[in-house]
Amino acid sequence: MTSELDRQLEWVERVAMYLARDGVPPIAGRVLGWLMICDPPEQSAGQISDAIGASRASLTSNLRLLTGMGFLAWRTRPGRRTVYYRMAEDAWAVVVRRQIAGIGAFLDIARDGVDLVGADEERAARVRQAHATFEWMAKVFDDAPPPQADGPDGPDGPDGPDGPDGPEWAPSAYGRARPGPDGPDGPDGPGSSAPRR
């Protein structure tokens, strides 16, 4: 009989394999998948490592990667050095907005490419194809309504910023990874339960 944890880990693996298609390392995908469904929602590196079966060494770089991408936030607790990670507020919306901004940036590059190749029909056709595709994608996203968060992590849910438990998880309680002694990669950051370099 399949246990609840087995079903959760199967789902986590599906998330990892999906993200791997876009070049996200499998361990980073597993970390992300686990933090999307784990209880409690904040986990130390040791807890994440035990759950997904990753070594501490491999976890360090992947936690740093996901934090830098905007997916994860972290914090310490008073009097303890252990770093706890969780999904950043509006993580998916933030990451997708960055990708949309990237579409606009490449659209400008493609437009300059059309001007660059001029009347050379073969080369111009290749560049125009890229320009047309990115122009279409930019228009789709420009016309799309913004996502509406709901559930416990939504704006009005109990864990959202406007819910009764919101202030505990306000942006000021978490931060992006930063170098130095107080960051998750510094000598005073991870503590005994977080990954070391």
C-alpha cells in the first residue's frame, strides 16, 4: 500500500521532471516541489535533505539557485542559527513576470535584427519569425489579467499578508540569500541544520 509520503514524493518528482525540461537541476526541482506541499511550510535544510534524499553538499547550491531565482525565502529564529526555507510570497508570479520581461527584451533584440539584415530575404525571414513569435507572446501576456491568489496563502487567507497569521510571514521576516556572516551561506547562517560549503 502506497503511503501518503510516497504519494507526496511521487508528486515532487513530477514537479522536478517538469522543471528539468527548462534546465532546472533535478534536485532544485525536488526542493521546490517539496516546499510547495510540505507541512510545516518552512523547513530547515536538514529536513529538506531527509525528505527528498539529497546530500547537504548538493542542497547548498540548489537552495542558493532557487533563492536567487525568487522562488524561496529564508529566515532564522530568535536564539537559533538554523536557517528555515519556504516558498517566497507570490513566488510563481514573480518568476513568471521576470520571464515576461525577458520576452520584451528579446523582442527589442529581434526588432534590431530585422533592421540589421535589411533586404536579405533568407536571413530576414529567420529573424522575422523570431520577432513575430515574441511579439505574439508579449501581446498575449499584455492582454492577460493578473493571477488571482486564493486559498490559505492568498491575500485574504489565514496565511496571507492580510490574514490573521499574515504578519509572521511578512516580507520583512524573510529575505533573499545574501553573502556574509548572517546569510545562509555565511559561517553564522546555516547552523548545524543547514548546508555547508
